[in-house]
Amino acid sequence: MDWYIVDDYIETSNGLGMDMKEIIAAWIIKASPKDSQKKLAQERYEICEQCPKKETLFNNYKWSEYCGECSCLLEGKIFSRLYDGCPLHKWLTVEDKYLSESSVIKKDKTII
Ligand code: SF4
């Protein structure tokens, strides 16, 4: 996959973009999550664990797990504030429990 940096976004050759601000926000949340953010991240991760698109750079190193669809490191991605942040929409089943309408940030064709 090719990457292009445009303003705050990394555009990819497959037409998806990564919002750098949202990536940083997710990692900040990961550093000190509220209980609900921790539970959401755990449930998202459980879905990723079953997903054939989950890849691992180095065996036995959880930090090196990434999404094969968007290339994001899962350790940070699962703390995203974005609704429907999974490129295959697999997280929707658990996100409704934790993300209220007021906190939902939707961005078409953007993943982190
Ligand atoms: S984010 Fe979605 S596509 Fe990527 S590994 Fe997780 S469940 Fe699979």
C-alpha cells in the first residue's frame, strides 16, 4: 500500500485516510482511559482477535499487532473515539453500548 501525507491526513492508495489527530487522541486515551473506554477497547480487541485481517509483525509481541485492512496498530486503534473505526464495520455491534450520540465522530472513508 502506498502512503501520502496531506495536511493532517495520511492518504493511502486504497482510498482510505488516517487522521493523525484522531490517532494521537486514541493513544492519549490509551494512556489513561476511563472505565467505559477500557471496556470498549477490550470488546473491540476481542473482535479483532477473531478477525482474519489481524496481523502480527513480531510473534508473541502484542504491541506489534495491527489491522491488515488499515495498517493501524491495534493497541492504539481500539481506543479510538471514532464510531465505526473498523474498516470492515465489525466493531458496530459493541460500539453502540459505549459511544453516545454526543460523542460520536463519524468520518466517511476515514479510518485510524
Ligand atoms: S479493525 Fe476490523 S478489520 Fe481490522 S483487525 Fe480489527 S476487526 Fe479486523
